[in-house]
Amino acid sequence: MNAAEQGLRAGWYGAWRKLSLSTRIIVGLVIGALVGLFFGESAAALQPIADIYIRLMQMTVLPYLVLALVIGIGQLNASEAKRLAVRMCGLLLLFWILTLLVVGAMPLAFPQYRNASFFAHTLTDPRQAFAFADLYFPSNPFHALANAIVPAVVLFTSAIGIALINVKGKAQVLSVLNVANEAVVRVTRFVVGLTPLGVLAIAAVAAGTMEPETLVRLEVYFVTFGVAAVLLAFVMLPLAVTAVTPFSYREVVGVAKDALLTAFIANSVFIVLPLLIERARELMQRHKLLTHEASSSAEIIVPILFNFPNAGRLLTLLFVPFAAWLVGAPLPAWDYPALFLAGVFSYFAKAQVALPFLMDLVAVPHDVFQLYIPTTIITGKFDSLVSGMNLLVFALLGSGAMTGFLVFDPRRIVRALVVVILALVVAVIGTRAFLARTVDTTYRKDELLKNMHLQREPLPAVVHQTPPPATPGVGVVPALERIRARGTLRVGYMEDLMPYTFVNARGELVGFDVELAGRLARDLGVGRLEFVPTDWSSMPELLANGSIDVMMSVPYAVYWLRDVRYSVPHIEGIFGFVVRDERRHDFATLDEIRQHKGLKIGIPVSVDFMGDRIRAYLGPVDVTYVSRPTPREFFEGRRPDIDALFVRAEVGSAWSLLYPEYSVVVPQPVLYKAPAGIAVSRSSPDLAEFVNNWLVIQQASGDVQRAYDYWVLGRGAEEKKPRWSILRDVLGVGRRPVPPGAVEK
């Protein structure tokens, strides 16, 4: 590198280093967004860089947490610790309650939103129990550290810090820990220095791959989070000070504004901690309340409480009810106490560590967490704003509690409470009205299901309205010979068995079974299909007399073993209950079901067929079973007397796409499993052997899984256009030429 090049590099590098971190982050954000818009989906190549950055940010969380808590608590003497603990616990509890009140109220502002989805294996995942002892009382603290069980780590670390208070020679230990903590802080600073690069990668991936629909849906979270942050930072927290101190609202907000602005722009409250202490002293000095004890209290309170969950950190708990709303299963009121109790202790670490744990706790699909990372670019600023105000308020109230200048005037306290309640009500109602006007929550997934089509060119097919006559020679002529001589494969079907067989918007019979039947017919060497209507009760007879040759995806049942031959299973079926949304929690567990009296449950076959097994599965429960061959009348509301429909969860999920006011619930902890295979007549051993071997080949090649992913899981069901990008759509690089007369998709 010559002198000119070195000078040029020094010039731009020096200019870059002169920029503040917040400015560099903004530059990285802008460049990342431009990269994503330019390259489109190709920007996903930067995902490994984004993942590495996130892991590096998480790497020092628990070590810093352990060291900071031990040092912060251990450096106090016994009398200081006792007085501070009593007063700070009260203040912490007060601000936790205020923040959680906001987090619990703001989901009421979410607009009405119906959602449904194809079957997902998360429906069968066991819900993580709220085990208080396991969460908070570690038998092995190293296990808690290794598995990021944050509440247990906090309790253990706090116990060590408290034990150090009266230990002789603790100064030497604390000195060593301070050195270690400084090393961790330096690593953290280094990683923070990489933030512009990490933000660039995250923003590029988000801008290049995130669908506009996702951004619209995140608008609800951004708006509610911003309103909640403003409510806390400029109403609730300042009023908590003015209600019990001589300070006015204007004074509290006035001394905080420069620190809050800095924290907001820099997206970090850590850098303004000294400024917050100075502003607290300045306000006390104006009123001649600044004593040595008050000054010392502010110096101790702010650094120690920085390590505790504050209003800003806890505000990100709002993402959990938002994620539940987004997937169409809003959190019920009784889930909030467990969420809040675990959330307070989990937030001794960062939200990136706490939120996945909390989402598992209240059974919100974990994959929604990926949406959280890009939101922090915006919400992190509001988080820092609220955290800054919270620490300043702590310093003022803590100093007042330690030195005695708090004034408890019932009139001022009541006035502050009234203002807080009114502000909260106005915020919720106003936000809900705004979101209802600006956010499009129109439900369209029913159209998605109706427009599904076969993935490959279908064979010519005849769909019978009634079963054809019995085939002569069944049991005499081998089945394979009979089918090939006829030139068609006869397949039994049920019209409303979505997503296995159903009629789409174009009047075509489609579904998982239809696709597999087409593949089977081709490999049998026949060029046509005949679909014959049937139901579960008539299926064995139609197979026996040759009206149908095969029935696809038949659940294994002892009842049918003497009448049909099963292939090897190709689907691991799970049964569940379809209920109206408001009743899904009544069927969440077997214990919940057993507590209800006089239930009426619809089943897809005769009561004699599966009644005994359902009774064994549910156990002692007051229930009446009703045979309902088709679920249509239940979903259309023509059987309001039926409380729930007991069907394959895959079938119930597909129907819920058409009727999103219904949900599929798979009760815990025991699953009702019913694997399915292809059924043939017992008099057709040659066909049974062929089907068995054919399924082994299809499963090995992945064809069965691909069909299952498409029809049952809905992957790829929505035809997605390539993400818009400057490179493709403006410059034309990588875009396929459109044939003359064709319309570009």
C-alpha cells in the first residue's frame, strides 16, 4: 500500500472513528437497509454475520450479571445494606407494578385480528410447567448458568453478594472481582463497537427478506410500545416523584431531558449513568436537600439498580402478548401472573435471553421470536428512554427515603393516581382507535386454502358422485392385473377431509391424498384415476367388492384390522379437539376436560368404532359422543349443542383456515396418536405388497414429505414472488425474460 492509499485509508477511517457510536449505528442501519433493498433475498447471505453478532452480544450477559450483582451487594456494610434493601425493595415493587400494569393494559389496544394456520407440530409440544422451585432455587448453580436459567442465577448470585457483606477481608475479593468485571466490560465494549456491522447485517437481511405484510403486522407492536414508553417516561414515573417530594413535574422532566435524549439517540442508558446522578444531585441542591447521605445514596442506588429489572427492560415483555396476538391466540388473563412473576426475575438478563424462555412458558410459538431482533432497532431507543427516567426517579426517591425528605400528602397521592389511571385509559382507547383505522387485519387465509392446487400435472381423472358397481372377479384375478386391465386406479375419497381431499375454488378435487394417488397410479402403469365417494363405515365393503382399489391415509384402528390390509404408516396422525376460540383453554389439558360436566363431543366415525378408545383416553369424564361424518355442519354453526369436535389435528387445522373463529387444541400431557397408512382389500395381497414397497421408495426419495409439507403444513402453499430488489427489478440482473404475450408474475 503506497503513501497515497495509506493517507486515504487513514482519512476515511479517522473520519469514521470520529463519529459517535450512535451515528455509526445509524450509518450501519441505513447502509444495511440499502444493501437489503438492492440485493433483495440474496442479502440473506449476511445472516451468519447477524447470528454471530447476536451470539457475541449474549456471550457476556451472564458473566456480567454474576459479577455486577456480587460486587454491587457485597461492597455495602450491614446497616447500609439493611436500610437500602428495605427501601429499595419497596420502590422496586412499586415500579414493577406500574410497569406491569402498563404491559398488561396495552394489549387491550390491539385491534381485532383473526388468524389461523395450517397444522404445526408445535400444537403437540408439551407446555413447559411453571416449576417455581426449579426456576428460583438451583440445586446446581453451574447447571443454571450453563442452561441460562436466569432467575436461579440471580438468586444464587445475590446470596453470594449478601454473604460477602460481613466477610472479613472482602476488599481483596471485591478487588479481584472488579478486575474480572472490568475485563468483561471491556469485552462488552469491544462487541458494542461491532454494533454498526451487526446492525448492518441484521438490517440488510430484514430489508431483503422481510415481507411487507410482516412490517405492517409489526406496526401494532411499534405503536403500542411507543405509547407505553411515553406513558411511563413522561406520566407515571415523574408523577411518582411529584406525589411524595417537593419537586414539580416540570423540574423532574426538565433535569432529565438531556440525559434522556442522549440515551434515546445512543440507544444506551449505560453511558448516561453519571449524568443521571448529577441531575438528581442538581435537583436536590435547588431545594437545599442535598446532604452527604443524600448524595451518597444517589451514587449507590443508580449503579446497583442499573443491574435490576427496570421499567424500560420490563416494557419489552409486551412482545410476548403481541406475539400471542399475532399467531391468533391472545394470552388469557390467567397467563399474565405467571408471565409477570417469571419475567421480573428473568429480566436480570437481557431480553434476548429472557424472551424465548418466557414465550415457552406461556406456550407462544418460539419461532415468532425471530421478529423481535429487528424491532429493537426502534424499540431499543424507547427502552433506553424509559430506563433513564426510571433510574433518575429511583435516585430521587431513594435519596428521599434514606434522608427523610419524602412527604406523604394523601391529596397529592390521590391526585397522581387519578392522573395515572386516566392517562392509561386514554392511551389504551386512543391507541386502539388509531390502530383500528390504520392497520389492515382483513383475514385472507381462507382464500389461500381454496386456491391450492396439485404440484405437478394431474392425471386425467373421473370424480364419481356414487360408487360404481362391484367388480367381478375380486379375489380371483390378482388386483394388479385387474387395475392394469381396467387402465384406471380407483381411489376412495371424502370430500370434506381437508387437507387430504377437498374441492378447491376451481372445482378440482385436490389434497395430499389426491397427489399421492396420482403418483401411485403413474407407478402402477395406469394413466387415469377414478375417485369414488365413500365414508369410514362403507370403506371396508367398497374395498372388498372392488368398487375402490385403495383408500389413502387411513388411521390405524383395531376395528378395521380384520377387514382391510394396511400399508406401512406414512403419516403420524395426532387427534385433537376443534373448539371455538373462547373455549380453547377449556380443552388445553385432560384435567381441564375432566372438570366439565355434560360435554357433547362430535367424532368422525360411529360411536361403536372408537368410543371405547376415546373413553380410555379421556378417563372419567361426563361426556356424550355424537357421530358426525363431516365437520361442515359443526363449523357452519348448525350444531351449537356440540361443544367440541374430536378429529385429526391436521384436519381441524385446515378447517380453521376457513373458519378462523375456531381453534385446534391438542390436550396435554398425553397425546391421542393415530398413524395412517394406505388401506387395500384383504383379498389383494399383491397390491398390498406393491403399495408397501412403493411407500418405502417414496419416503426415501422425500416425495411423501414434500407433499406433506405442502398440503398439511402449508409450506409453499402461498405463491410467493421474489422479494422486490433494485438489482432485479430496476437493473434487471437475474430476472428471467418474459416470453412474448406472457404476463410477468
